[in-house]
Amino acid sequence: MEQSLFYSHIKENDLNKNIIESIRKYTNKKNDRQVYLLDSPLGEKYEYEYSENAIVLLSPKHKIIFLNLKDDNDDFETFYEDFIEDLSYISDKYNYKDFIGRPREWKKNITVKENYNREISISELLKQNELDSDKYRVGELLISLLTGSINDIAKIGAEEPSSILERVKQNIILFDGDQTRFIYKKFTNKTVSIQGLSGTGKTELLLHKLKELYVTEEKAKIFFTCHNIALANTLRSRIPSFFNFMKVEKQIEWNSKLWVNRAWGSRRDINSGLYSYLCDFYNIPFLRYSSSTNYSKIFSQALEHINKIDESNFKYAFDYILIDERQDFPNVFFELCEKVASKKVYIAGDIFQDIFENTKETELEVDIILNRCYRTDPRTLMFAHSIGLGLFEEKKLNWFEDSYWNALGYKMNKSQNNEIELSREPIRRFEDLNTEDFKSTIIQDSTKITNVINILKDIKKTHPTVKPEDVGIIILDDNSKIYDYIDKLSYAISNKLNWKVNRGVETKEKTNDALYITNPNNVKGLEFPFVICITYSIKNTYRYRNILYTMLTRSFIQSYLLVQKEEDGLNILKEGLKTINKENKIKTKEPTEIEKEEINNTLVRLQNKRNISYKEFLTEIFDELEIVYEFRKKIEKAITQTDIEQFDKDQTVRFINANKEFYSK
């Protein structure tokens, strides 16, 4: 795979291959230098005479460098002028021109023409063409136009914001090399898959790929699908506005050229899901959802039916299928999609959706791995991973092989006594923040209403432009007491801060004028500059730790963790966080081989149990312990009110044995 910050869209030939290789090697050594090589703007239909004689080198904080590979200056000048003319048109098309001006205002300062020779030093070439800091932003806006990473210029502006909050919120988004490769590379394999961490832009990339296909493929039939109905509805509502923003002039022809819906669907409406459509298209008996009917069964049956169709009578149902949330589907689903799509299947999945899933080498056998999380400050991500996996604690909850740590974006440094240091590459979105004065995550051992109000007041004081919708408050615990707490907290916020409060546990969606308070069930797909996570205590259950990891990474500036119960484990977390904030690295100890085996056995047991319902799991235990039927409901209710992780047999058995005499009276 290419280095994640390098991307070349140039067809190599004898004239350019040496310089391309030199730039590639240079970028591979510089883990903070993003570089693109183009011969025309990406996502546009421009072709240039003499383009084989030139390279356009793009790198943030540097001039746009036009490299002349031949001695013919007339041809090169023609290429340069045509390229600038088209860049000006694209700038006008996306309304950038109103903010950055006409070419005569930026061409002289932002672009440069250089003659290439074999002795050229790439580092020296870039050093000589560094931009003054007051020109960084215009340069990056032009790069965003050339790479198809279009920003909403009316929202972010062309002037560099002064505050931390506005700098991060108005950051110019540039796709990195891997993201750009997914959108524009011509893959030879029929199924193209990407895996990435949460916050790496997977869904956004699928939307860009969809736009690219819809615009360039006039007669193509495309189905964009996922497991979750709510996500499918969100995608379907987002696409028209996204297409409008991307200046797609082609009208959307719903359910004739473009389908966006869940994977299953309804028998009554053939367009309500991919399975529904395929059943109608191939005359497959439709199976409704039931406790005994799952994805593996319906997709296996469908594939078996289609494979029996004579080749002379077989027709493809679609040209392209795009799939989000790969982890929600069995492998047979992807086999089915590849069978019924004539051209390509694009799949995006979360490599770290559940930190307690059994991680396998096969999960890394994808075309592109996205491990640079652009939403969350790398220090917050490191702390969230650490607390989720138990890295600061003596007994780890999970541990990965070296290759998997690397796939997650970590650099590993091993020393004696199994001591490990894990670090991440800096992210451009946060590179200008003074990390010595700014803590990305803060732990406090108080969940009092007054403490939350003081945090909000401090955020307002430190970030004067903050708005209510910039803050999300997530109550991690799952009991009836949280609703009384939410009532009191909502009243205090309205009374003390004069902010509106959006109770996400009731509205289920974010609004633009109110602070969002919710439990973890209503946060999927949301992000906030500031997140406050509130919990009674840090539990050691697998489910709780996964929720805590996920919620902490909903922020893109700062996360707070408020804990009510004082405990020794909290001090361990504080020390680990202190190291991350100070040194930008996780310090931990690698488990022994025996400890790794124990971890693996625990995860295997949990995974096997997840194949049955929790009710079935409890029934098996009740049968083993010979619990009288009339007392089972009482015990089941009591268990659900504890911190015992579902499907943890050892803890469940201990609880039942310790308490069964009370429920038999």
C-alpha cells in the first residue's frame, strides 16, 4: 500500500517515473507531509495537451508547484495557463472566488513554475517554495478544489480564525492519500473494501464515490445500502443536499437509477431493501424477519437460488452496490452483492467497532485501511483506547498483535520487561494547537450539577464563540435514576446559562440551538466540539468499556469524564492520561503469553454466547443450577440491575448462587 499521506494520479512513463519515485520515497520518510501529484483536477473532465510533460505537486503550506519535465517551455506554458484557467472556473463553480479572489490575486503568490532535473532535491524544492503563514489558507483552499475535497467556503471562510474552537470548526478538510485513492483510483478487483476507525470519514467517502459514479456513469443502476434503518433514512435525506453542494447537475432518479435503503426490506415494497428488490428481480421466495431467520439464512438462500439460473438467462440487478457498516453483515452478503452487480461493489467498515471483538488477520485483508482519525484529537483517541482496553491496568481486557496495532494507526516501541510505548502520527486538524496548555481530556471525580455548570461556564469563558449545540452531555449509566438527574441538570443549564436543552433521550436527534443531553443510545453518527461523559463509577464490564470508549471519541476538541464514586482505579486512569497529555504516547505493559491466552479464551466464550439470545443464555444456566421456574423471573430482573456483563457466565453463576435463597422465599 502507498503511504497514507501520498497520492499520485499520474500515469507513469519514462519521463516522469524517476521524479514520482523520488517524491514517493521522500513522503514515506516524512510522516507529517501530505503530498498529491496531479496532471489535471480530480473529479473533473479536464484533459490537457502536453500533460505528459508536466507534474503538478500539491502540499499544504507550500506553493502549487508546476514541474516542467522537458525543455519545451512553450508547451509547458500552455499547460500551465490552461490548468490555471480551469482552476479558476472550479473556484467560481463552488463559490470560492468570492472569498479568495480571481487568479491574478493568487496566481503570483500561490503558484510557481520549476524546471526538473535529475539532481533535484525534493526537500529543497519544497523548502524553497514554502508559503508565508498568511497565505496558508488560500493555498489549502486551492488544493481542496484540485483534489475534489470541496469545503463549504461560506461556513469556513478564507481568513484564519483566531480562537481554538473556530480554528478546529473551520478547519479546511483535505482528503489524505488513502481517502483520495478510494474515490479516484481505478481498482482492478471487483469488490473494493475499506476499513477504518470511527471518525476517519468512511461514510463521507462513500458519498463522494456515489457522486463520482452517478455523474460519470450515465446509465448505471446503483444501490447504496446498510443494516440500520435509521442510517439508511439519514443517507437518503443527505444525498440531495450533498449532490446540490457538489454541484451535481444530473437529477436524482430514485428507484430507477439510484436506490438508498436497508439491506432487508419488506415483501410489500420491492424498493424498501436490497433483499426485497433481489427477491422480486430474481423471483426468490421472500423470507420475513423472525427469531430463526437472519442475514446468513436469507442471503445464503438468495445466492443459492441465483447460482441455479442458467448463464444464458442471467441478468445483473445492478451495476454498482455501495455498502456501509461492513461489520453488520456476514460474508455471504458480500458474495451475493458481487454476484448481482455487473461492475463494482464498494464496502466500508469499522475496524474497531467493538474493541472486544476477536480481531483476525483477515480483517486487515482490505484494499485501504483508514487509521488517521480526523474527528478526534489523537490524545483523546489514545486515552479512549487505553481506558476501553484496560491498558493502564494490571489485567488487560484485550490486546492486539503488532500488525493490528499498526493497522489502528499506532507506532509501537518495545523495551525491556515487556514495557510498551504506543504513539500516533499528528493530525493536520490539530497541528496548530498548543498541546502544552491545552488538555484534550479532563477527568474529574464529581458528578454534581454545580460541577457540570462550572465546566460549561469555563468552556464559555475559554471559548467565547461557543454555542449550546457545541456541547454534548452523555449519561453513561443505564438505570432509572439518570432521568431524574437529566431533569435537574436541564433545569440548571436553562436557569444558570440561559441555554436551551435538547433531551436526546426523547427527541432522538440533534438540533442547532440547544445543548444535547442523552444516554449512549442516541449518539450514533453525532459529534460535538465538547463532550461531557458522566458516570457513577468506571466499571470493568466489556459492554461498559466499549460504550465509554465510543462516547469519549464523540468530541473533536475536548472530552470530560466525570465520575461520582471515588476509587483507586480512577487515579490509575489520571496518571495514564497525564502521560498522554504530556508526552503524546501511551505507556503500558504487554501481557504475557499466558495472559494473552486468558484474554482470548474469555473473548471466544463471549462471542460464542452472543450467537444465542440473552434469554436463552440465562435459561441454560437456570437449567444447570436447577432453579425452580417460578423464581427465574425474579432472579433475571435482579441480574439486569447489576453491573454484570451480559453473557459473562462466571459472574452470573456466582450472583445466582449467592442470591438464590432470597428469591426462593
